[in-house]
Amino acid sequence: MNIQRAKEISESPVMANVTWDGSAIYIQHVDETTEMARIYPLNQPEHEQEVPVRALVEH
């Protein structure tokens, strides 16, 4: 996924179907400088992590 699309998804009130490493995730924040996204799995909101935006997949 590209940075701009990830930012659009993170700022949108509409939930997008995005996965990381095969798991459905929610994008909390995108850092354009580092090209990293703060995410968490939909079924485990307590497991926040930073991952490369390019590793995210929109379905």
C-alpha cells in the first residue's frame, strides 16, 4: 500500500478491509517520514505495533 492511501484510510470514519501478515487490522496512524503505520489486529486492540506501510494490503 502507498503512504497516501494508508493516510486516507487512517483518517476515514469508514472501516476499510486492510490486512497485515494475513490478519485484519485497523490503521491508527501513518508516519510519512518513516513510512511506518501504527496498527492493531481487529480482534486484539491491545496489541499495537509499528509496521511498514508497504506491508499493508487493502482488499
